[in-house]
Amino acid sequence: MRTRLLPLLIVLMTAVLLALGFPLAMITAGVEQQKVVVDRIDDAARFAALAQFVTARPAAGNATKSPDEGERRATLGAELARYYDLYGIRAGVFYRDRKPMCAAPRGLTVARDGEAAQAFSEALAGRRSHDPHQIWPWDENGRIPVASPVIRDGDVVAVVVTDSPTDQLRSRILRGWLVIAAGECVAMLVALAAAFRLTGWVLRPVRVLDAASHDIATGRMKARVAATAGPPELRRLARSFNEMADHVEDVLEQQRAFVADASHQLRNPLSALLLRIELLALELPDGNEEIASVRTEGTRLARVLDDLLGLALAEHTAADLQLTDIAALAAERVDSWRPLADDKGVRLTYEGHSAVTGWADPVALSSALDAVVDNALKFTPPDEPVTVAVAPDGERVTITVTDRGPGLTDDELARIGDRFWRSSRHQNVSGSGLGLSITRALLAAGGADIAYGPHPPHGLKVTVTVPRTGS
């Protein structure tokens, strides 16, 4: 779940950071440019103040000028030249007809179009020039023109124009953007760490609930969760889960107790009934079919009650897990069943390793193997083999029991192991239909499981898997 939740949080955080970062970058660029514009306006105003004391250009044919006027013009030109040498900013004072009064560098003119021409026109009208367009780090040829009017006796007699390069401005904007990008990256890393911790805090109770649910589904009814971590909603869910598990455990305990008590209470009257049937048989002729039928049904009922009691005990008793030599245990059970197999003419053999250890309850595993081998011998005809094999398989040990009986169809394989279920094709074979259910309960208590499949060309294959290490 974390792998699905984290990408969503990352996308949301990225969108938020970008939504904040882009406007901040635009504002940073605007602030840096505004500083330059304000400085140029101040410089232009200073030059305009100096230019006020320079007489207006003499009329045509009258080129004389006073000594003070020439000195002031020289002072203005020196200031413009020094300004250009220090800062590399082109600046000049131009008459209304765009002729230069003083300019640095020499030959500087006012363009007839573009932002510089517009700024010049606005200054002639006595207004402050508009802000130039925004300069971006990739505008290698961008420049910032600023114009300021020179006013004398209430009239605009000239215009100061500055034309600034933008190399330093673009560098400062780029550095500011790099700082913002670095801050965004740091914020993203911090957000990722916070999101990782947050999702862990939120999902930890979910994982605990999942594990506890799996434990209960596999028969470990004592599994519970601590309702002390995570958001309030998950804590309430944990408490509800514990209440549900307690209720389910109580119901199952009542069911097991009822089955065990009923089996035990019915066993004694049934034993007495079977004894009376035997006494009655002594009064009747030998070979009476009704008595034989009643005796058979009574024996079958006793077997069912015994199996019910065994199933209740198997579901209730905790497994005594220990390190067990699975191969030796399986070989020992094969030796125990071999006399019965020989009587039926079935070839019962053991194959596989001589020593393979696993984590199991030896008593429960022996009982389960007995039920599986007994079932195989029931349905295997004479002169056919029944094979028990043990082999390690990674973290598990597999015990495989194969026979050459009639086998089961796919529908029957899906139902095998259900309580009281028996194939309609094998109703004449003795049994209660509880043996494999008891086997599954015995194995599940110890963390093992059982599976059924076909054994081509005909027969049944039963696979029991046992963990090799304790949990």
C-alpha cells in the first residue's frame, strides 16, 4: 500500500512546491530588475540635474558660447565618460531633436524605434519612462533603457538616456533561481522523509491488522492487535477487530465444546446399544441379515463419533512444535503400515532422503500421515504401488504420497477435505468422511499444509509441506 500511497503524496508535494516556486522565481527576477531600474533612474536624474546648467544649443549661425557654459558641458561629458568606464553603461544627454549634447561613448545615438525610443518620447512629454520588459537569464542581447527629462524654466529642453547591459542582472537572477531550486529540493527531501514517516505511521496498524487477520484465517485464533498506534480511525478499527476475533473465538470454542461433548455423550449410549445388539444376535439364527445390517450401521456410527471427537481435539489442541527428522518419521510410518499393505497386496514403499529436518509436531504429523496413507491403501487395488517420498524444497520439506487408485475428478479435488464429504463413486468404502479434515486441522496447527492433485495416468497425489525453520 505504501508503494501506491507514496507516489500520490510525491505528486501532490511536487505540484505544491512548483506552484510556490514559479511565482517566487518570477518575483525574484522582477525585484532584481527593479533594483537596476531604480538605480538607473537615480543616475539619469543626477545627469539631468547637471545638464540643467548647460545652455540650450545655440541657434544656427551663432556658435559662440560662454566660458562657463563650456566648462559645464565639459564637466557633464567627463561625468558621463567616467560613468561609462566604471559601469559599462552607455549614457547621453540629447536635445529634443535627438542630437547629442554629451554622450559616452562618443557616437551614441537614440534609436528611432524600440523601448529606448519610447522612453525618449515619454521623457520629452515630461513623464517618467515606463518600466522596461522583464529580462530573463536567457536574454543574452537584452538591455534596459531608462530616460529622464532635463527641465529648464518649466520646459523639457533635453533628455538623459541610459542604456544598461544586463549581464550582471541575468547572473543575479540565475543565482537567485538556483537558490530557490536548491530550497525546493531540500523541501522536497524533507517532505519525502515526512511522507515516508507519515505513511509508515498510518500503515503500520494496517500491516498489523493484515498479519493478525492472516493468523486467524490460518487457525491461530489467539492473534490480536494493539489498539495504541496510528490514527484514531485505525485504533477504533483495531479495537473492533479484537472484539470480532474474541467473538469468533468464543463461537468456535462453543462449537468445538459442543462437538466434543456430543460425541462423548453419545459414545456411551451407542456402546450400550451395540452390546445389546450383540446379545440379541445370540438369540437369533446365525447369518441374520437384519442383525448384520444393524451391527454395521452401529459400527459406522461409532467410527463417526470417534472421528468427530478427534476433529474437535485436533482443532482445539495447540501444536508442540520441535525440530523433527521428517524423513525418519515418514519412513517409520511406512514401516508401521506395511503389514496392512502386504495383506491387501499393495506395494507400499518409501523414497527420498534418509534425513531431512523440519519444524513440526511429531505426534500431529504422524497422525496426519497415518490418515493419508490409510486413505491411499483403501483405494489402491492389489499389485499397485503406494509411494511415500520426502524431499527438501527451499524453506519447506515436502512429503508426497502417491497411489494408483481411481483418482478424483477436478470437481471432487475441489471438495476433498470437506467435513463428511465422500465421493459418490466410493460410497462402498468404509469411512466417515472426516479423516482428511482431521489431517488438515492437525497440520494447520503446526504451520504445515496439505494439497491434493491428480497422479497421471490415474491415482491421487497428496503433498504435505512442513516449514524447515520455526516462526
